[in-house]
Amino acid sequence: MKNLLVLLLVFYITKSFCQTKPDSTEILSYYDTIVYYSEFTKSRCDLKKYDKDIKIYMKGENIDFMNEELVRIVSDLNELISSVNVTISKDSNDYNLLVFLGSREEFYKETRNKVRESAVGFFVIFWDIYGIFLSKSFVDTERIKNPQFMKHTLREEITQCMGFTNDTYQYKNSIFYDGFSTVTEFSDLDKEIIKLHYK
């Protein structure tokens, strides 16, 4: 009996530390959902991605932990992406992905892009036949008080600016989860679809 309990305990511990890797069918299905659909429309849309290096410029409120988080996000993306390089630009005239931290009103004054009242994060993409040439994202630092949620929103909006235009309720650990989330890491499935999009 004692041996059986030890065996069950070992099995339980081993199982809880082993994560199931997503299979190819799950990856392709999630990729299709996130890349070919949008938060704002039910109809299928065109694939969008950068074909040139991504230069991120962060503007607005200067928050130390958000600056640090941006460095972490860029590092995580560069580990996954092989076709383009992601960097942080310090030049306000040399970027193709804008991140704005502040209020909706300040973001509108800066970009002329309206954010719906209920949104605390927002992105918009501009593209042509060659790919995305500019995207803009917004994190409402006036209304978000939880630093973890603020960091989550930053990661989500930057990633969505790169052509991952949809959210779903499928996976709570995904950065693309449509409900409230404070996840600040890409899930295994997120990593696979990012690698697939930018191989």
C-alpha cells in the first residue's frame, strides 16, 4: 500500500510539471483564428505582417516598469522571430510601431485615432501590398491601476500590431485571451503562432 501511494505521488508530481505541447492541428487552428480574423469584425480578413525590421518607439507617460517590460517583450519576440528584427527606437522620427502610454484624449491628440470609451488598450495597423508599414498602440495608463495588467496590455497591443489582430476566449493563458488577464508571458501556443507568422 505504501509503495502504491509513493508511486501515485510520483505520477502526480511528474504530470503536474509536464506541460503538453500544442500539436500542429491546434497551432494551425489558433493561427487561423488570430491572424485571419479581427476583434472588430466576424468576416475573414487578409494576413498582415511586417516585412521590414520593426522599430518600436514609446511615447507619452514615462513609467520605469513599463520601459523595463518593453525591453523584455522585445527580447521575447526576437527569440521567436527569424524574418525581421525588433528593436526599441529612441528617435521620434524613426519608428514603424508607436506605443503610446497615457489617456484616450492624449492618444487622440497625438494620432487622431479614436479609442472606444470602454477600451483600456487599442491598436491600429496600416499596410499595403508589401506588408505593415506602420502600426500604433495605446495603453490607458490613466485608468489601469494594476501594474501587472498594464504590462499585459502592453504585450498584447504590441503583438497585435504585428498582425495578430484577433482575441478569443479559447485559452486563458494566451496573450490573446479576450477576457480580463494579467498574463505577461507568451503561452506555448502563442509562441508557435508567432514563429509561424514570422518564419
